[in-house]
Amino acid sequence: MMPSAAVQESFDVYSVRKHFPILNREVKGKPLVYFDNAASSQKPQVVIDALVNYYTGFNANIHRGIHSLAEEATAAYEATRDAAAQYINSPSREQIIFTRGTTEGINLVAQTWGRQNVKKGDEIIISTMEHHSNIVPWYILAQEKDAVLKVIPVSETGELIFEEYEKLLSDKTKIVAIGHASNSLGTINPVKKIIQKAHAAGAVVLVDGAQSSVHLDINVQDLDCDFFVFSSHKMYGPTGVGVLYGKYNLLETMPVYQGGGEMIKEVEFGRIIYNDLPYKYEAGTPNIADTVALKAAIDFVSQIGKENIRKHESELLAYATNQLQQVPGLKIYGRAKDKVSLVSFVVEKVHPQDLGILLDNRGVAVRTGHHCTQPLMDFFCIPGTTRASFAMYNTIEEIDILVDGLQRAIKKLA
């Protein structure tokens, strides 16, 4: 059952929660409080139903099949491509490439566009706050090509130092790969300005939208980014599915990523003609069921309304920030003016992992550790943080449970 018009017009978190069956469960005898949404969000019933409906109603391999099930499966799969194109305002559906997630999307660009265009002595720019998925592929490419990896520094508040970014740009800069929002700090980066400066220097820009696609309105045409990547599982969809958007002229001229079925038109032992976009980059049988169910997630978010979700999450973030600041010995990392709805913190003389275990005993799921951002943790001279990240279904009462659990844990560990 999809959200009612009443939910869309007037956001009611308790009505929204009814769409997520997992929220009814208990953990260690306590009601589940799920604050690990930046890692992976929970799934509404409509997404679960979409998965079941595929397997019970029209399970078949897509494209080329002429029987009814194959045609129905193909139509459902391609409907998700249309929905994803609309979701980020892509100029065409051909510019939407399905991947296994944000990580594969970044690797695809690094191993195709990057290998084709980055030469010895060229420069690649990333930032200190990048997820490992937006560091390692560029490190590998730089090592292979004998290129230079440059890093935009961050301030103590967890914001990019824009003036330092401008100094890094040169006529040797080939690509800037930047996170739209930090998974560790919540910082929303000024990607439109970053893109404008990069283009003026003759470079292309990849935007990692893993953390922004569920919270912010994404318009790739307005941003004028060259590539944009995001994952299904962080926006209430299934795992194992991602989207890569690219400008048409770049995708058209990039070499293929993987070889196999679907990505070809003709195969002879002495000659291969590759398929048109987007299928050129979609070799083999894809993750059909989860891709089909991604459309249900996109529709769910769209019907509730991102503006409604954003307003609710902003209230959660403000309340959580205020309440956590009252906890003795607790320090919040990431104090940017513009943030997505997460709070990372350290409690003096308490290891984040110990906090995580004690909170789990009270049914509260948080993420602890370096969050795949080790260089950022090194900058702050900490081993990691405890991170509470919020979604449309979280409540003020749940934040109170988190704060109470923290206070009890601190007393126990003191």
C-alpha cells in the first residue's frame, strides 16, 4: 500500500512508520531504534512487495526474450531506468547506467574514462572527507598512470576549505571526484561551485551522491556535473543496485567496462560491435529483481515528498544536536552550517565500540568506527566516532532513548 495523500500533504511520522515492518521488531527485549540509516536504510512494504511480485509473477531474464514473462520483466526493469532519470533530472534515459552501487559506479568511471584520459603527471583532486570508495579507485588509477592525487583540506568544523581547492586546480587537473554530502560528518559540500571552478580549469567532475540522493533534490542538469553516482539501499530500496549518470558525449566515447552478453551488438572472432547506451556498460544478467524494486522506493519517496522528509529530518537533527550537547564529555564532530541528518560524536575516555555495544543492548542501532573515512579520522586525531543517522521514520522519542542510553552507558563505563 502506497502512502496516502494525507501523508504527502501533512507529514505524520507515525503513519510513515507503519510502512516499515521491521520497525515492529525488538532487539534484546527492547523496541528497535534504528539510527544506522547512513549505512543502509530500512525498506517499506511496497519495496518488499515489489521484490516478491517479481519472483512470483514475472521472473524471467530481460531483453531479447519474446515470451510474455521476459517482456513483462524487461518493461518493469526499464521503468526503473525512467524513474531514476526523472529522479535526478537526467536529460535522457540512455544516460542512466545500472551498477551494483555507488562504489561500482565510481570504479567504472575510473577504469574507463580515467584510463582513457589520465596520463603521466596529470592531477586528480579528491577531498579529505571522502569515503574510501571515492579514494581507492583514484589512488589505483594514479598509481597505474603515474598521476598525482591531490586532496582538498577541511576545517575544524568539517567543511571544505574552498580557497585551498581553488589553489589545487591547474591545467593538469583532469578530474575532481567529490562527495555531495559526508557520510561521517553530514557536511553538504558546495558541489555546484566546485563544478564551475573545475570546468573553468578544463576538468570533469564526478559527484558521489550516496548520502545526498535520499535527502536533497538532485538536478544533474542544474549542477552540470559530468558524472553522478548513487545507491539504492540508502534511499529505502534494495541492496546491490546503483545508478551512474554521465553526460552523453562522455559515456559515448568511453571504452567498455566489462565484456559479455547485452553489451554487444555483434560478435565475431575478429570483430566486435558494442551496444548503444546505456547497455554498453551493462554486461551480463543484471540484478533484475532489486532494480525493479528500486522504482517502488523512488515512487515511495516521491509520493511522501522530499520537502516533507527534509523538514522532518532537519527537526530531528536540530533536536539531537541540542540534546547530545548536554551529555557530559561528549563532543560532536562535523559542525557545518549545511548538513544532512546525522550526528557523529566522541565521548571522552570512552571507545566508540563500547558505546555501540551498550546502546545495542538497549535496542539502539548506531554505527561506530571510522565509517570508511580513515583519512578524515586521522585529520581529527581520533580512531573513529559514534554516528547516529536519521531517516523519515525516526522520532523525537527515539532520540530521547538514544540520549538516555548514552548517559547510562557513560555511567557504566566510568
